[in-house]
Amino acid sequence: MEIIETRRAGLSGDLASGVQELLREAFPDSSSVQSDYYAFTGAPAIIIMLREGRDVVGHLAAYRREVEIGCEPLEIGMVGGVAIAPNHRGRGHSRALVQRAHAYLKKRSIAFSILFAHEPRVYASSGYKLMRNETHFLDSDRDWKTFIYRGSMYAELSQRPWPNQIVNLRGPIV
Ligand SMILES: CC(C)(COP(=O)(O)OP(=O)(O)OC[C@H]1O[C@@H](n2cnc3c(N)ncnc32)[C@H](O)[C@@H]1OP(=O)(O)O)[C@@H](O)C(=O)NCCC(=O)NCCS
């Protein structure tokens, strides 16, 4: 099993088609993922993949986002597109990808990572807690919304505690 880190520009050929295939299988109900995941979310700061032979069996995208928490402008990390191929699940692979993403963000002195979980329990052992603050964000229907997003989670990557104030994600779409 090989871990590959790349950017959008480095994703081509077999690797690119392998990622899209994995994401389509993992998120069958998401119309955006079914077309082109990255066209929808914008370019991640880093894409972390697991490959076995020629098969892409794991994927995570980490984003750097300029947001406001309360009145403070802040750069935070955002993790998305976490997917592991069905026959490789339950072996700690998604946890390992999240750890790699955290290493990338910590190296850049980014104090927080957030994500929007389908199943929050998956991320608890990686340090994520459910947000109790509201999020102001651009939804996939291109409407700005403000509410406590179900499954929204944060992880503290440094000594700094999560501010627990309204987060203005400013866009693009999440
Ligand atoms: C969710 C998913 C990424 C988990 O990948 P995985 O490699 O099997 O997860 P891991 O083996 O690294 O497990 C990490 C933790 O999540 C838990 N977990 C894994 N799958 C879970 C599930 N479906 N429900 C609840 N907890 C789960 C594990 O027990 C483990 O807990 P621990 O660290 O406290 O021991 C994978 O099932 C998947 O790709 N699902 C389809 C796409 C998806 O839902 N992605 C997540 C979007 S938020």
C-alpha cells in the first residue's frame, strides 16, 4: 500500500480516473461527485491517496480556507472527500489519511481543521468534536445559509482552543 500526496494539477491519467471512480462509488447520492468532485469544491491544497497496485483505494482532500471566526480572520484547514474502497474499510486507513492531512496543516501552523461528517464517530479518534457554533456558508444550491450544520466538526491542531463562535466560511461551496 502506497500513500501518494499530490495537488489537482498532478492528478492525471489512471490516478485521476481511479479517484473519480472511488468517489463515485463512495458517494452514490451526490450529483456533484458523480460529475467531477474537484470542479465542485475547488482545488484542494493537497490530495492524499492510497494506492494498491494500480488501484486507488483511498482518498482525502484537504483545503486551506480563509474564514472568520467571530470577528477574527483566520486560515483554517478543511477536510473533505474522505473515501476508502469497500474491501479496504475497517483497517484504520481513513484515520491514517486524516493524520497525514493534519501533519500537512500543522506544518503550516494552521490551528484548526473542520469537516462535515456523514458519520461523526469516524472522526472522533482523530480529535474531532461536534461544533456547537453556527456556520455561515454557501450551500450547494448556491444559497447562503447560517445554522449549526449537522455533522460539522472541528479538531484543534495546536494548543489554541476552538473559539466556539460563528464561523463565516465565506465561500466557495462546501
Ligand atoms: C467512512 C469511511 C471513510 C471510513 O473509512 P475506514 O478506513 O473504514 O475507517 P477506519 O478504519 O480508519 O476507522 C476510523 C474510525 O471510524 C470508525 N468507523 C469506521 N467506519 C464507521 C462507520 N461506518 N460508522 C461508524 N464508525 C465507523 C472505526 O471504528 C474507527 O474508530 P476508532 O478510530 O475509534 O477505532 C469509509 O467507510 C467510506 O469510504 N465510506 C463511504 C464514504 C463516506 O461516507 N465518507 C465519509 C464522508 S464524511
